[in-house]
Amino acid sequence: MLVLGIETSCDETACAVVSDAADPARRIVSHSLFSQLREHAPYGGVVPEIASRAHIEHLDGLIAECLDHAGLKLADLDAIAATAGPGLIGGVMVGLMTAKTLAYAANRPLIAVNHLEGHALSVRLSDDVPFPYLLLLVSGGHCQFLVVEDVGRYRRLGTTIDDAAGEAFDKTAKLLGLGYPGGPAIERLAKQGNASRFDLPKPLKGRPGCDFSFSGLKTAVRLALEGCEPEVTEQDKADLAASFQRTVMEVILDRAKNAIAAFDASHGAQGKHFVVAGGVAANRALRDGLVALAQRSGMVFTAPPMNLCTDNGAMIAWAGIERFRRGMIDDLEAPARARWPLDAAAAAPGARA
Ligand code: KG4
Ligand code: ZN
């Protein structure tokens, strides 16, 4: 089985052809990615209108290149999958409309994939992790714990009540003048800094539950920077980056401890796997902390390889394969959605944040 996956929900234009080969190492047949970093860098963040236009400009060429590298034609594909949300609506529409057109032209089924499901299942593409598992999804737009029970069956244990962790990295990087995206830049600078110099607040740490809050941290970083004036040295910045990263890690590990306990109580008899996915999962310090925590808690830790952590086409193609296998296909009316929670019940108005 061969599925084309298209990802355009944020600032990466990406596509991939993925197969259902038994050996995970042989599944990604070909993949292409255009990162719009340079387009957005002058603005210190993603500009939705610029993103939509860049997707339009690059997607056709990337798909052609991807099929070409694989030596495939449209007719060789079994299905076409695309991110249908959540994300920046202009970009989502570009990818989904392209997928609908290809599906119609080639007379193949369309699979409308939830971007978060793409992240959630990426570890099954790389490592065949069995259901159910506990997932920490940490990206620029999301920060949540989910129990992944099956394809299409997710239970949210906790989420951020304000900013996502990646957003906190990006905003802090902007304050430090490090440019966009902030995560990798902060991680690099933190290596030269003293992580215990600044005592930043750790929102919700020690409280019951698995929710997050990161917006206060950004203000604390700004105040700490102002405290270093009139002259903010490179060492000040490195110390602040290191202290910020340590604080975020401490909060995430504290919340993860509670999430593991909750997962263990409800699903411990069926599963022992703890998975992390999303762009922030590319952070080495976070991974190391989570590995140690999982070991102490008797869980098996798995993370997809770095290039599958940040947005990519292969995870969308793979989610397409998982859905296609179960007969879960969509018609050409499938809508593009700016918001699309994986656990609709938890995200309903009036539900706990
Ligand atoms: O999953 P992703 O590529 O896009 C979204 O769906 O949001 O995640 C992007 C986010 C950005 O906020 C970026 O700063 C963060 O992931 N990120 C990192 C690292 N690499 C990317 N954060 C911390 N450390 C990293 N090494
Ligand atoms: Zn993402």
C-alpha cells in the first residue's frame, strides 16, 4: 500500500509517500519538505498570509519531486492523505484542496487527517508502538497529554491553559533576540549558560492534574532581562536561556509524573508505553529527562526520530495508512478546520480546561 501525505498547516510545506512495509525502516519511500523559516524570520513568528502564499507556490513542485524520487506516478498511489486541521486555515485549505484535486483526478480515496493525529501516530510509523500508550504532544501550538487508545480514539488527560511549550520557547527566544524558531536557538545557547542563575516561576508545579501554564514564564523572562540592564551581556542571555529551559523541563516532568500515574490507573494493565511527539520533542534535554522519568516509573519510553518530531509529510501519510487500513476514508466535502480537538469531549465548552 502506498499513500501520499500532504502537510501545510503551519510553516512547513511537506509531502511524502509512505508504504505499509513490515520493516519500519523501509516505510518512507520518499519525502520532500520546504521550510518557510526565511519568509517568517523577519517577523519573529509565522505570518498566516505569507504561509498560505508560500504553500501555494511550493506544494505542486514538492509533490512532483516526491513522486519523481520514488519513481512513481499518481496512479501508483492507493490513497491521498492531507492535513485537514487544526492549523492556520489558509494553509490547511491549500493542502486539502490539492489533495482533493489529486484524489479526484486519480480516482483514489481522500483521507482527511487531523494534524495532531499525525503527530500522535508518528511513533507507530517509526517504532510500531502498540496501543494503548500515553502521549505527550508538545509543539508550537499544542501541549497536552493524551491516552492514545486506537486510531481515532483519544482521551485527553491535560492540556495547556494558555501558551504551548513551543510558543514559550519562541517568545522567550524573541525576547533574547535569537530569532525564529526559538526552540533550537534556545537549546543551543543554553549549553553555554548557568541553568540555576535565574529562579523563574514554575506554573502549576506540584499541583494535582496534568494541565500546563506557560504564559507567566514569558513575563518573568522579560523582567529578568530588564534586571540585567543597562548592559545585557551574552553570558546573561545564555544563563537566561539555560534557566528558562530548565524551568520548562521541571514543569513538564512534574506534569508527566501525574500523567503517568493517571495512565497507569486507567490503562496500566494494557500498556506501558510513554511516547513524546511534536516539535519540542526534538529537545535533547527534554528527551533525556523524560527517558529517566519513564525508567523510574516502569514505563517504556519512545520518541520518533528528530525529523519526524517536527512537522512533516510522512506522519500525515502514515496516519492516512492507519485510517485507510480501517476503511476510514473521507469524501470530497471534507472541511478544512482551524480548530479540531482530538478529544472532542474534553475540549467541549464547559468541559474542564
Ligand atoms: O510540531 P512543530 O514542528 O509545529 C507545530 O505543529 O507547532 O513544532 C514547532 C515548535 C516550535 O515552537 C519550535 O520552537 C519548537 O517546536 N522546537 C523546539 C526544538 N525544536 C523545535 N523546542 C525546544 N527545543 C528544540 N530543540
Ligand atoms: Zn505539528
